[in-house]
Amino acid sequence: MTNTAPPTADAQPAPGADDVAASAHRIAKVYGRGDAQVIALDAVTVDIPRGRFTAVMGPSGSGKSTLMHCMAGLDSVDSGEVYIGGTDLTKLKDKQLTRLRRDKVGFVFQAFNLVPTLTALENITLPMDIAGRKPDREWLDRVVDTVGLRPRLSHRPTELSGGQQQRVACARALASRPEIIFADEPTGNLDSRSGAEVLTFLRDSVTEMGQTIVMVTHDPNAAAYADQVLFLTDGRIVDTMQRPTAERVLERMKGFELPGAMAR
Ligand SMILES: Nc1ncnc2c1ncn2[C@@H]1O[C@H](COP(=O)(O)OP(=O)(O)OP(=O)(O)O)[C@@H](O)[C@H]1O
């Protein structure tokens, strides 16, 4: 996306285009029925630019996690298409989807999800070990150096701080050079200093290694590390912001919480 205008319903994504790592085209997701029905995503169309850091923000219940899960192939959509690297996820069978997720997508969650009995290095290479793939040594070295954990590689998770554990989780996501990394509140469990460490690492992996990252966050300070912010309200992308600052993001978020703000 190149401007700050909200995308229109007619906006066409460019599936598989070189500069687009992932895209959604008019995806809808509805939970429940009748009175209990919730439209979590309402015909969302969006392109995720390759080699950029995109933050997704919005009030609680606006559909951020649902959007992330649908775009990452962790949840199905009711209608519309989702593309990762030119492949339409909605056309894949379960096995193909599992393989695509394993080979092309990295995940970082609020809970670090490290295996307590394994060292930091073993945790980083675990997904590749399970997939029977040999890590690219040069790339792994670069990831380990960027993550700044070389002296801690033989430590187990309990011997690491929360920030260090999350950096291990980020390195694990990066190690297989995925097409795209989805991060859901990666700093939600961290104090502000550790959070800043993790965000700096994510930022560096985009700037220095060309990684594509989509991050759901509630925190304007975290969003300020991104290249662009998508704002969701009531299951729709209502605005985007390029080169965000924490102050501008906070101002925009305040606007969404005012009654009638959507009509402006
Ligand atoms: N499994 C589910 N069953 C029923 N409703 C759901 C389910 N998952 C999400 N929802 C509803 O869909 C809407 C969007 O939820 P979602 O978790 O995507 O929002 P969010 O913006 O990530 O919220 P938060 O910031 O609080 O995590 C909410 O109204 C939520 O209650």
C-alpha cells in the first residue's frame, strides 16, 4: 500500500506479485448464528508488502487475531481468497496447507512456546529437525547473531529472561527463512525493556535480512517499529498509516474509540 487512504471494497490485490508476500481478497469470517452471530471479518482486502514490517491494530474484538489466523492458514475463511507467495490457501487440502504453513510461514505468539528440555539452539532448529530439513548454517549464524544470543545458545528456557526466550522464539520463526512471519502480541508478556529488545530484533530482521513480518499489537509504541499500520474496526480495515510514530498511532486509535468516528 502506498497511501494512507482506506482501501476500498473494489481494491484488487495482486496475488503472487513480486512485491506482495501475502494477500487477502474479500475474506469474510462469521462466528455463531442468529442473535449470537459475530462478523469477525467483513470482506477484508489487503496486500502485505514483501520485506516490510506491518502492524495490525484496532480495538478489542475488531478482528485482528482472526485476520492473522486466516492469513496464516491457521483458520479457514467463509468466503474470499488468501494468498501466500502466489498460492491460494483456500484451495488447499489439509495436508497441503500443513506443508505450506511449515515451509513458508513463521509464527511468534505471546506465549513463547519453547520446549523446556531443549537448549536455545535446539529450540531454534526444532521445526526444521521435525521437518527433516538441514538448517542453512550461514543463515542460522546470521539469525543467531542478529538475535544477539550466541553466548546463551546452550541455555535452557528457564535459564533465560522473558525477552531472551521471546528472541529465541523469533529466531526459531526466522531460521527456516519463511516467506512471512506472523506475530500475535509478541511483546504482550514482556516488560518494556525486553519488549524493546524483541521489537528491535524484529525490525532488524526486516531491514537487514528482508524478512516480511505482520504483527498484531495493542501497543502504539510497538506499532511504531513497523513500516505501516493497518487499523481494523468491526472486521474491516478502516485506515492505514505509513511510517508510524507512537504519537500518531495513539491519536488515530483515540479517534476510533469515539462514537461516530467511523462515519468521518
Ligand atoms: N471461536 C470464536 N467463536 C465465536 N466468536 C469468536 C471466536 N473467535 C473470535 N470471535 C469473535 O470475533 C470477533 C473478533 O475476534 P478477534 O479475536 O479476532 O479480535 P481481536 O481484535 O484480536 O481482539 P483482542 O484485541 O481482544 O484480542 C470478536 O467479537 C470475538 O468475540
